Amino acid sequence: MARRSNARFGNADYGIWYRLAAALVKPVTNALATTDWRGWEHLPEKGGFIAVVNHNSVIDPVFYGHWQYNSGRPPRILGKSSLFQVPFIGFMLRKTGQIPVFRDSTDAADAFRAAIDAVKGGQCVQFYPEGTLTRDPDMWPMTGKSGAARVALMTGAPVIPVAHWGAQEIIPPYGKGGKGKYHLFPRHKVTVAAGPAVDLSKYQGQEITAQVLRDATDDIMAAITAVLEGIRGEQAPAERYDMRKAAKERATAAEAKRERAAEEGGR
């Protein structure tokens, strides 16, 4: 059941612009869905931390933001640096303390410098480690990108896995009727839940190599998936969907189809 801000958090840093944005957004989420907020007890009471979240619908950030805002620890959500140049949108992003990601940077660590600074400054920084909406046919988390793991290993901050489920019924994702289709009525149920911090202690003190980042990212995605399994009451597939692998398989299948067509045409 949804409830208001968790009073045990006494270090909330919202500011007038953040509260204004919340006042505009929260009525929308309340109108679109009944909400089930869970897992605030897993959030650190103080100090910086990283929230890693699965991604099913373009409206996910609205519901996650509502859940995180109500926890008493306002989220600092990552966004493409170009968004910060868009009139009004960029103004609100800056005023509410959201974080630009410099994807054109040649230095992977430099791309997340603002996120690192925010975590070290005691903020909650949110990542969608999949990097995009899931393409898994059954809506399970895919393989992840290494940004969240990199920031976690560079800062030593706790990583809290968060899963949400239900927003995809309101605005479906790719391949599920999500292009221009909305299902606003009847109201749907949206659940957002957090689980225990991901144990990344075995990587602390190691050189941050590509393999270390892959392994830490796998651990992060496994933790998010476990939280989602609890929400859905189902078990996820043993192998996570990999967009690159799937793209190669499609390309191979397409090439084979062209070769068969050429052979048949030559008969």
C-alpha cells in the first residue's frame, strides 16, 4: 500500500523546484494507477547510494521518481547531456539537481563524473543499467551496461536494486503495442520495490578492468531480477536477454534467408 514520506529519513534535500515538480507529477501517477510501494527499509538512512532499476515502459521514470521521492531520499536521475540544453526541460532538470551523462566523452569515467560527485556528496543517484527499454519477450531485465558498476566501484557506495512492474500495462514498450498506444483505463496497479544492497565487496580493491565491470554488472542485474521475481511471483529465465547477441542471430538468420532465396532463384 502506498504511504507518505518515510519519517526516519531526516536528511532529505528537495528544494523548492523539486517540490514543485513533484506537485505536478504525483497527481498524474495517482490518476493513472494504484501504487504499491515496498522496500524503503533497504535504503540507506544517510550517505550517497546508487539505485539500479529495471526498465519496461517510457513512463517508468515517473513512477520510480514518485516512489523514490516518497521515501524521503530524492533521486538524482541520469539524463543525456543534450536534454539539459532543451528550453524549460533543461531548466527544470538543472533546478531539480538531475545529472547529465556525457556519452560523447572518450573517457568512460569522465562520462559519469557528475554522478560520482553526487554520490560522494551524499545523494541518491539512479541508473537504468539496461540503458533502454527491455527487449526480453517476457519483460525480464536484459544484460546490463557497466555505468552503475563503474560508479559503485569508484565510490564504494551501496547499490540498491529496485524493480517496478505494471507501468508497461499503461504504455507498452517496443513490440507490445507501445507505438502511440495508451491504456489509461481502467486504472492499473504499479508496484515499485527495493531489495537488499548488492554485495560487491569481492571487487573492492581490484583494478577496474572490463572483466570486473562485467562481473559486477551481472551481479547487479541478478539482484534487480530477484526483486522483480518477488513482485511477479515468477522465476526469470536462467539466461538474460542480450540485445547484441539477438541482433547477431537476426543478422545470421537474415543472411541465411537471402542465400536460400538466391539458391532457389538460380534453379
